Amino acid sequence: MNADELMPALGQATGETVQMVFWSALLTLILGLPLGVLLVIADRGGLVPVPPVKALLGGVVNVGRSLPFIVLMVAILPFTRLVTGTTIGTVAAIVPLTLGAVPFYARLVETALRGVDREVVEAAQAMGASRLRVIGRVMLPEALPGLVAGLTVTIVALIGYSAMAGAIGGGGLGDLAIRYGYQRFDTAVMVVTVVLLVVVVQVVQSVGDLVARRLSHK
Amino acid sequence: MIHVSGLRKVYGNGVVALDGVDLDVREGEIFGVLGQSGAGKSTLLRCVNLLERPTAGTVTVDGRELTTLGQAELRRARQGIGMIHQHFALLSSRTVAGNVAFPLEVAGVPRTRRAARVRELLELVGLADKASARPAQLSGGQKQRVGIARALAAGPKVLLSDEATSALDPGTTQSILALLKRLNAELGLTIMLITHEMHVIKAICDSVAIMRDGRIAEAGTVAELVARPGSLLTREIFPLPEPAPSGTVTLTFAGRADEPVISGLVRRFEVDVNVLGGSLEELGGRTVGRLRVRLDGGDRAGALAYLRGRGVLVEEAGPEEISAESAGGTGTAEPIEAAGVVEEAR
């Protein structure tokens, strides 16, 4: 691949990676955050202790976490088709990416929320705050730095997963590296995509760290 | 103001934290609950605002029986009960002003009135200049002042204090206690505090309950308990070796420690008075002292009658106590070993 072909190909692949990661990260946040909250409040000693619910959700999360992403991706192909109408392409890749990342992020949310001082939660209850207020105005704001750090880790993981999603025609930088750099022995493409991936991950991690630090007042 | 009756708390693992507690905190007083860790005092306090649901018994605060209230009513009732905590329990995600505003948000006070009330409260606790600081930037004493301002924000009649000075150094402890005393006097605030530190009781409490093994071992006003023979409070405030060696007399001067009682004793009854140990304390504005002496020669019975006549509480050590002590002791003949006790010169 010469430079004239490489630049547009790189541009398109980067766009696809960003699209996949952005949408799956957004969906992961929307689904994983409440799931993480449920894991904490439904636990024994939580705000709304329902241990069977916690056990059930914890089990589902563990199943999701134990499947290798590439297996999960193939295993849920029927579901992907049901949701998006297709099993190939960038949009179709968002489904397995999201399903793979939600349990991962939910566990990180759970850990961040468990780090919130128990005394602070009790203090809010002692002031007559409702459970919803305790969650929304105390637990989540107090855990915010941890929630942001967790989201950063999740996005980085999604960038990695998105390369595998290339295998089902998801496109993106990983797909480009495999098809040109590996299968056609085009070392230049391989080097450029690897460098680009490293740069993207670095940027995401740095921004995430910066935001988390800014939010932390401990 | 706070009435607790027949309170029991048994945890799921079978541990009995409260074993039938009855308690009355009068309006406008500072009521201290003293006890070792594990005595159940923390559970007791947490039962007063129902952070902990008692297994049995009732809790009434300001005329409302909390134990019968539903969730929504309980939340409203809790807005009238402030609480401060050992580790301050401030929201690290909010500024000082934001922390104090929290209970106002809970109470539904509109934003515009919140700001004014927050300023007023921060001035009350002497932190007006720290409104936009973060809790992490404050010292322990300042954090507890924020905690106090926050606890008072919704205008409660009752303040619960959960070991509020236990994490502070002695100087800061004194200033926080002084602040609590001032709020008690100026706002008519009823304060129920728990502590394992006797000096907190001595410094500000009007009444005290001593807890042991989930029960109230002794309760009453500080003045009452000090004047009661053999009270636990007196023994703890004025530590003397127990049991008292035989032949000795323990004298408690409740509010008369500044009179020359002892020298009068020596002159009138010609007894030799040997002071074995003792101490003086300021309690609720009165000087109270406890003295252990040995009286020899002269008119001993007359001397004791004279002391009783002067309002001194006289406790005579019986001879059986010494035998119990030497039987259980290490065999040394030295009856008094505790630090701070003056040894009898022979």
C-alpha cells in the first residue's frame, strides 16, 4: 500500500475505531453504571438489601466476564442480528463490544462505590435523605474519580476489543493491521497502525487520569 | 426530649448489643453515655435516630415515637435530629458550604435561602472564611466544626454526638467541647453524646449514664452521682485503688472541697490524719474532691460523725475487704501501688 492509499485507509479505519469505541463506551456507561449501583445497594448491608438479586446479577456479570471476547462475539451473533439487522460492519460490532464491556465496567463501578466512606452514607441517612438522594447526591459524587478512572480503563479495553471486532467485519485500525500488515506482509501499515493505536490509548489514558485527578478532593 | 424504653438490640449473629436500656434525656441538657468500646453505647446512639432498628423497645424523640413511623415520616423526623460523627463524615466531593447545604437540600429549602443560612451557620462555628474550601484542606477540629454546622443546618432540637472528639488532639477536643457547650446554652440544644473519655463527661455533661455489657449500670445527673455512696462515676473520676485497704476511710467532698475540714478534724478530735491519696475536680462549676485517709488515735467515731455532719460522704473500708485482697493478691504487704497515690510513711 503506497502513501496515497494508506492515508485515506488509515483515516477511514481510525474513524471506524472511534465510532465503535465511542458508541459502545457510551452504552456501557448507560448500562454498566446502574448495574454496578445495583450490585452495591442490593448487597447485604446495602441501601436496599436484596441478597438474591445481588447474587443473580453477580452471577450474570461473572458469566460475561469469564467469556473471552472473541467467543462472546461469535456466540451472540444471533442477538446481534436481532438488534442491528446484520452481523457484519461497524454498527454490528457495537453490540458485542457493549455486552463485553458492561460486566467489566459494572465491577469497576461496584469497587468505586464500595470505596465510599460508610460513615458518610450513614450521615446522609441520619439527615433524613431518601435512598435515591443518597445514591445520586452522595455515593455517585463521592465515587466520581473512581468512576472516571474505571471508564478510562474500560475505553482502553474497548479499543483492544475493537481490533478483534475487525474479525467480523467491524473495520477499524486493528482490522487494517491484520488485513494489510499481517496477511499481506505490509510492514509499513503494521507499524503505522500499531503506533496510531498506542498513541490513541495514551491519549485516552492521560485524559482520563487528568479528569479523575481534577475530580478528586481527597 | 429523648425517651428510650426497654431497648434491646440483638444482631443476626446472636450478639446482644443492648440488653434492656431505659433512658431519659431532658430538654436542654447535655447527656453523656460513658462506656468502654463494646459496651453498646454506639448501638444505643444509632438506635435513637433509628440508623439501627432495635429488636425491641421504643424510642421517642421530641414527643414522636420513632419506632412506629413509616419510612417517609422517619426521614422527616430525622431532619429534626442532628448528628456528628467521630470521623466527621463530610462529603469530600463538596466544599464546606456544600456540605452544610446538604441537609437544607434534603429539607427542600430553596437555593436562595440556603446560601444565607449556610453563611450564618459557618459564622456560628467560626469558619466563615472557609466556605469554599474542601474538607481535605481543613484540620480535624475545623472538619468537626463543619460537621457541627451541618448537623445544625435544619434547625434540630436534638444533637447526637458519636465520639465526636475521639479523633482529635486534647487542645482541639477542648475547643469543640466548648463550642458544644455554647450551642447548648445559646440555642437550648439538647445534646446526647457517647464517649469513652471521662474528661468529656467532666467537661460538659449535666447528666451521665454509664454503660456496661449492653445495660445502663448507673444513670443520673453528675452532681447526684458524685454524692451517691459507691457510685461508679465517682470511682472513675477519682481513681483510688480498689478495694480500699482496711482501716482506711474514703471521703468525698461534693462542693465543699475548699473548706478546711481536715484541719478542723485534727484540732477538734486529736486524730492523726494520714492522706493516702486523692484528687480534686471541677464538675459542673463545683469543686468536688475525693480523699482516702487513715485516721489513728483520738476520737475516731466523733471525727467521722463530724465529717458526715459537714456533708462529706464517708465510706469506711471493712476488714473483710483486705482479706479478700490479700487472698487474691500476689502476697506483697503493700496495699497501695497505683501511681499518683501518696504512700503512707512508716
